[in-house]
Amino acid sequence: MEHNPNTQVHNKNWYDRSYKLLLIIPALILIFSLVYLFIFYSHNSDIIYKDVSLTGGTTVTVFDANVDINDLKSSLKQEFPDLIVGSISDIRTGKQHGFFVETREDADTIKSAIEKYIGYQLNSENSSIEFSGSGLSSGFYQQLRNGVLAAFLLMGWVVFVIFTEPRKIKGIATMLSFLGFSILLPGISFISVISIVGIICGLLLGLINKNNNKKDYILVIGTFIVSIVLFILYPKFILLIPIGLILIYLYITHSIPSFAVILCAFADIIMTITAVDILGIQLSTAGIVAFLMLIGYSVDTDILLTTRLLKNREGSINSRILGAFKTGMTMTLTAMAAVGVSFIIIFSFSDTLRQIFGIILIGLFLDIMNTWLTNASLLKWYMEVKKIT
């Protein structure tokens, strides 16, 4: 009897027929996010809105429970367009105890405007004033930004080492990752020691392999020498570009599953930043820390899915995806429920916690799409091409 391939395709379930098409949705959203951030950067010289803690400026806290926050904001907004006004409330009763004002203007200017509105002078007993210079805040923001990049770099390295077989490639990726780590966070003795140890471990990992040939040893040792020389003599930020390109090449050519996890984590961060910008949220130091937390959250379900598919060979590919989906969604929805309840409770009391919980909620929601549409589809496609069952 003649085999009809069209009949075989027709008999596939909807997921087997459509999983590649599902990639279109996250791909379009990621492209939109990248284009939006490019336009945003061209207008704002950065990819985020920053508050006083990241740009420098003045924060005035006034212990007056009778001031109407909305009226104060509307009265001062024309004179101070970047003004942020918030209330200070009791977390249990919700009763207002005061308010705070943040702006990039100098302390005397904003203090005079507040005194004119409330009708009395501010002193050390009824208020507090904090001022941070733009240079200090800019340096702090750069350190936080580099910290996020460093965390993402090491996350990619960990995932690659877990799901890649050739030791020489693991060793090379390890040396380059820790070289990049040292460049991102320079001048910190502890980071320098960790980076040197990481580079040496990468050398040992690449050399301890009985299947290595002469070219492999030359490649590993050459990477080690270059890494050490660059670490000592030329630790410049521009080196991150070639390091990043080499690592991406290694991830794609030697471990598509690792690249898929890293791509999904990247998409989570980029899409979340875009959503935060569209909502007009001015990020504080707490907001940057929230993105650090989000990197950890975003890879949990991706690693779970990848491990279930590649390490556990029981059942069909679809059944393993379904099992991972049930476990992963339980993890994500539980985290979203906990963060969501916390977000509601502190919404009116703490701008810092509200920003942290809000960013994590947005990121977790987007992670559902990036894990179960992007990563699951890429892994299924990869396993079918490689005929892995």
C-alpha cells in the first residue's frame, strides 16, 4: 500500500501542525520591543526613564498629614515637569503621615516652592532634604546596569555548561564569560579574584579531555593566554562586543537548547523594559534590582522544560512538554499570586516595593509566553531535526 505523506500530516494533532507558527507571536513582539527601544533611545539617550536616584536631584520629605497630594502635584507640575509626589502612609491603617517630592532641581528651589504652597517654613523638625549629585547618581546607575549585564552573562554561561557536551567548548566559553564579567565590574578586588579563578577553571576544563587533539589544545591554551593578557592589560568595555559575538556563535553552533534559554531570558528583559517605558514608569535603583531578580525567575521554567525534554526520555516529546508545562505553570502562577497579593497590599504605601513587584509581575506574565511558545517550540523543532526522541 502506497504511503501518503499528506495523510500523515493531516493525522497530526493541532500542536504538531502549528507549533512553528506559534513562534510568530513572540517574534513579532520582540521585534516591536527592539524597534521601540531603539526609537526610545534616540529620543532619551537611554532605554529607560530614570528617577532622581539614578539621575541626581533632590528629595524633600515633609511630615504633614493634611496636605492634598493630588492638589500639590497639580500646583507644582508646571514649574517642575519632572516632579514626582508620593504619600507616606501607615501600612496597617493607610493613614497619611506626610509626603515626599522628588525632582532634578536644586534643594533651595524646590524647598521654596513647597513652602509657598504649604504656607510655612521647612526645618529639620518637620522635614528632611536629601540631595545627590548627577555624577554620583550616574556612576551608581552605570554600576547597576553593568551588574544586570554581568548577571545575564553568567546566567548564559551556566545554562551553556549544563546543556553542552564538548569540554573544550565549555572551557573556552568559561574563559570568555569570566573575562567579560571582569570587564563589566572593574576595580572590585573580589570580582577580579573570581574572574581569575573562572578563567583558570576554564583552562582546566578545556584541557582535561582525552578526545582533544593538538589543534584543540592550541585553541584552549590560546584563549587562556588572550584572556589573561586582556584581563591584565586592556580591560576595556568595548571588548564586550567581540566577546558577546563569540559567545553567541558558540551557543548557536554547539547548543541550540542553551541558546533558546538565553534567547527567552533576553526576550523577557527586553519586553519588560518596553512595557515599563510604555507605562511611563520612572525606574529607581529598586527597579534595576527587580530586573536582576527577573533574570533568575525567567530561566527557572526554561531550564525545567529543557531538562525534561533532553535529560528525561520517558514518554513522547509532547507528553514531556505537557508535564513540564503543568509543573512550570504551577511555579509561575504561584509566584505571580504571591507577588500580586503583595503588590495590592503595598500599592498605596511604598513606591519602592510597588515598582519591584510591578516589574516582576510584568516579567512573569511575559515569561509564560516566551517559555511555552518560544522555548518549547524551538526545542521541539530542534529535537525533530536531530531525530531525538
